[in-house]
Amino acid sequence: MKQSNKNVKIFFGILILLLFVILLENISAFIPGLPMVFDPMSPLFTVLKKAAVYSLVAVSMNLLNGFTGLFSLGQAGFMLLGAYTYAILTVPSNMKDQVYYLFGGCAFKFSFVDLFGMIFGSTGVGGAVSMILGCLLAMILAGCVAGFFAFLIGFPVLRLKSDYLAIATLGFAEILRAIFQWQRLGPVTNGANMIKGFPTFSSFNITAPSGAVILRLSTFVPFLITSICVLIIVLLINSSYGRAFKSIRDDEIAAEAMGIALFKHKMLSFVISSFFAGIGGALFAMYVANAQAKAFTSTMTYEILLIVVIGGIGSVSGSILATFLYVACSEWWLRFLDSELYIGSFKVPLLRNGFRMVVFSIVIMVIVLFFSQGIMGSREIDFSGLFKKKTPIKERKQDQ
Amino acid sequence: MEKTAETLALHIENVTMQFGGVVSVNDLTLDVPQNKIIALIGPNGAGKTTAFNCITGVYQPTNGLIEFMGKPIVRNHPSGRTLKTYKGENAGKYAGESVLSPTPDEITALGIARTFQNIRLWKSMTVFENVLIAKHMRADQNVFSAIFRGNAAEEKRMRDETMELLREQGLDAYKDELATSLPYGLQRRLEIARALATDPKLLLLDEPAAGMNPQETLELADFVREIRDKYKLTVFLIEHHMDLVMNISDYIYVIDFGSEIARGVPEEIQSNERVIEAYLGVSEAE
């Protein structure tokens, strides 16, 4: 069948991408004298890691805003829930007192990594297995917690339409941020202080007992998790349920009249989107190596919304492409605008700290003004033309 | 005509729909027997579409009962504040009974499908997808089986049935076109095809001939009869086109200002003075 063929191609595409990421990450160790870009400390890898994390969140937001037509701005709130759940459940038990020193230890005395460590051992290969399993379980739970909260607030909130839904979800995210900084909840959330010490991306690097890195996997891990999650979202979008979501976006009244239970499907989309936002939040915590409520501001939601709009509302590949471009611009390519530059004795005007944001904002305004459909509109990048032999038009028609 | 309980597809009893102080539908009582084509006509603003919206669950009627295939599906009575402002009749008739107010999708699941006066196709989707989505409701699947393709057989069945339906409706040549790129007449036909995809027993058509030329209208009449016979449907339609209504209806109800003013077979309606008055206005000399 054509569809399964396509899925196999997508699967191999992702596999090749992941292998390429591993290669890219480790190439500097094998071939000395490569440009600085390939150095593990170069901004390239920061960008790749952050973009991998953000693209998952952007795609999950697109599922809700672009494919179901629910204008929700609660993404940062669900990320926060995911980040905290992951962090609380994976901080090693012996670190807990140190992290929670202001509150006399954590309310959750255990850590998933340690629990698995009891089974598989905490050193060597056993330690690696227990860390992977512990992190995986914590990450899935992070998604579940975010999804569960989405389910709870979905009851009142999903009865609202468009702008009102946006305001309600935004408010929810802000309330969460305030609650998580509440000192009374200190034994759980560590109050306004950050939680740290849990496994991050670099914990997944394979190291020799001496501490020297044998194989870097710190960029590979976010890519792997994001790929799996995005794949699931794409499968959902292309399924019967995905089509039902799109019908709700196009015309709610017609969808309902054709037997699609509006509330159930909106809730489904909201919970699934939040589930992946939660996993995205866990990844974000791993990326910045701490969990802190202060980081999950509404600005973060806007940033992701911007990415979705730039990429094209209703296009998964557009969201991913836009994330990489956006993150690369903000973290790397436009950095030179922030430092003063002399050519000979001539000082290039305007270049100074903060100028990057000016240029960046103008670029975004231009995109929004002149490409209101975003980079991809609602189309998807299609690589199938690269692999396929040309088939006569007649055959192609029958194929579909 | 016979009106025993077994043969009725739809039975509407004392349905009143009041918006604030405006009574859109007033004490409407009518019967739609199975496998017949019944028309509801009336001048603009008579409350025809409101009546449809009450049947399909878009509105909850203020008072009255609607039965489908002999089972009550919608029932309401005015209470509290509504009762104080209620202007209709039979306010107490259903007072003791439970309120039934299903949502539109529940009504569709029971087997009542509809089309819209101003075509409501899903604009960003192809002809094929438009019909395929209508199959979603009856598919045996859940979200996990759908994501991980455990419903492959079900999905294939949905696609095959959709293709079959499009072929029967003569739309298969356009299946990959955007629904909105079709000519107007075909968009109407696609909307009916989409409604048929939900496996209805009763089809409600809201002004199916609106915007059609005489030739298309004539074809539509044959088409409606054809689908009635083929899918063993009951058709209940709202229409302005007198030619079409007189041509295809087995029985006609006429309403004006929300209330019934006449009922009968086409010949009776054509010569009914109140109907002519309602449509052409009363001359001042009389």
C-alpha cells in the first residue's frame, strides 16, 4: 500500500537524521582540525538542542491551534508542569536534601533513577539502563500530569471560543507559575528556587570511568525524543481523528451536524497537545539543567506562537523548520549584531548590545506582514519526490 | 394518509421556539411518515430553518416533543423565568416529563442527517475528505488504535465506502479537488453525499435548490427521489422553489410567522387561499 510505504520512508528518514546528528556531534573527536563549529561547545549544538526541544512544543501547539482551531495560550503552563514533574521525580535521592535545603528536604524522598538503580545497579551499564528507564518514565509521567491538568481545566475552558479561550488558558498558565513559586509548596516545588541535579542531556553521554567522553549523545537524545513525539502527532493528524479535528477547525457547526462530538474531540486535542507540551517541558528542563517556574512566562508561549505562525498554521514541517530558523537566528546567527565591530578604525554604526533584538523584530514583522501564511502555509514539506521514480500520470491517479 | 406510530419517521408535537420575546416557531405539530418526501414551506422568516434547528439539536425548543422512529428524542417545557415570559400554548403539557436535549452529534448518531441553507462544506478539504470525515462517527476505533494504525481495516472500509458513495453520486471525478472549487450545483450534491455518509434514516434538506437554475432544479427533483429509493430514506425538506416542492412532495406543511397555516397534498396547497395570501400578500381592497 502507498500509505505504509510512505510511513516506512518517514521512518528511515528519521533514522538517517538521528545517525547524522550522532555523527555531527562526535566528528570533532575523530577528525582533528575541523572548524570551530563542530566543537562540542559551539553554538551549533546549543541551537540544535534548543530547537529540538522547541519544535516539539511548537508542533504540539500547532496540533491545537493549527489543526483543531482552538486558540490556546497555555503552552508555557503545561511545559512548567512537565518540567517540574520530571525534575522532582528524577533528582537523585542523595541530592534531595541539598537541593531542598531551605525546606528541610523534599516531600518525595524517592527518585525514579534510584528506584531502577536498585534493580539494575547504579554503576556501569546497569546505571545507564536505570537512568534511561527512570528518565523515560519520569518524562511520560510529566506528559501525563500536563495532560491530566489539561483534562481538568478543559471542562470549563473548552466551552469558550477563540479569544476567550486564549485569555482563559493564558490565565491558567500564569496562575500555575505563581502557585509553583509559593513558599508553602516548598517541600514539593522548592518554592521560588530552582530544582537542579537531575539528569540532563549531557548525562546521556557515554563516558569512560575516568570521566572522558567516549560518545556524545547530548544532542541525539532531544532529537530522538522529539522525533518519536512528532511522529506520533503526525500519525494522529493523518488519522481519522486528525481529520475530525480539521473539520472542527474548518466549520464547527457542520462538524457537529455530521456527528463529530465537538466537546470530546476538542478535549482530546487539548489533552494530547498538553501531554506533548509536558514532555517538551521536561526536555526544556533537561536543556537548561534546572527547573524554575520563573522561566515559563507568557513570553515563552508567545515565542512558540510566533514560531507556529512563522512556520505556517496547520503545517507540522513548517513549525519544525521555523523553530530551527528562529532558534538559530536568536541564539547564533544574529549574535554578531550585539557586539561592536571595527573595520580598521571605522566603527560600524548601530551595532551594540541589544541591536540583535531590533533586527530580529523587524524580520518577524516583515514575515508576518508579507507572508501571513507563514513559510509553509498549510502545506507540508514533501521529500517523496526525491526518492520516487517518475510514474506516468495515469498510474499515479489510480495509485491514490 | 396513514399516521400510525410505526410508520412515522418523525413526529413533532407542539414545538415552540421562543427567543426572548420573539416566537419563531409556534406550536408546530407535524408528521413525517417513512419513505416519503415531505416539504415544509413558508415565506422568508416563517421559522422553517428554526424548526430544523430544533429537530437537529442546534436549538433546544422552549416547549414541545419531537419523536424519531417512535422514540422521543427532544422534549422540553418552559420553567422558571422562561415560563413567565412564555407566550406559546400548551405550557403545562410536558411539565411533568423529563427534559431531553441532545447535542447535534447525538441526533446525527440516531440517524438524522442534514444539509445547510448556506452550504457548509469543510473548505480546506478535498471532496473525498469531506465525505470521509462524515464516516468518522460510525467508525469502530479509538484514538490509540487510530494513531498506531490498529484500525487499518476500519480505515480501509471507510475509504472504500466513501469512494463507493462518491461514485454513486457522480462525484468521483472530482474527488481530489478542493470542495469549494466545485461548481455550485455540485457543492449542493456533495453536501447531500456527505449527509448520506452518516448512514441516516431521515434526511433533512434545507433549501436544496437555493441558487440553482431551472435545469439544475429539475435534476435535483429526480436526484432526491433517487436517493430516497436507493438508501430507503425519508426526506423532509424546506424549499422556496414552488415548482420543485409541488413536483416531489408527497405532503406539504405551510407555516407563516411560526404557525402552521395549511397542510395537504400539493394540489390542495396550490389552491389554498391562505397560502397564496401568505406568499403574495393580502390586497388592501379586501
